Amino acid sequence: MTVPAAPYTDVTMKLAVKTYTTGSANPSENITVPTTTLTFNTAKRFGSLSFSCGASLATTTTPKVSYTKAGTDAAAYSLSASDITVTGAAKGT
């Protein structure tokens, strides 16, 4: 991720697994988000968030993770989307 212009104070991006109601299909089944927060400021304009998938993803829902923004200067920035749809592929493809 790159912010087009450095925030004056800070902007925080968060990546999280999609929440679900117990008894409903879990859209984040077998998805792990090891690093969840990335903060941009005047000294840091680049960074990345990642997630990993297990051997199988949810089959009864569309597998997703979501991201949100927060921080002092969050209102000055927009997200192109709040969800990321995860599509599995065989290893090596």
C-alpha cells in the first residue's frame, strides 16, 4: 500500500478476517491475518498487510477479509473497497 501524500499526523489501515454469527457460514474459514495494523505518517508512506490461507477455503460463502482505516487524518483518504475476495489456486499456479 502507498498513500498518495503523507498524512500530517497518522492514518492507520487494519486488515481483519470477516466476522460471522455463530451458526452461520464463516466467510474467513482457514484465513489467517498475522499482521493486522499498518500506520502511515510523515515518515512512513509505504507498507504492506498480508494474510495466508489454509489448504481449503470456505465453500458455502465467498471467502473474504476486510480492511478499514482510522487515525487522525483518516477522513482525508478513501479506500477503493472495504472487502477483499479471496480466490484459491492450486500451489504453483
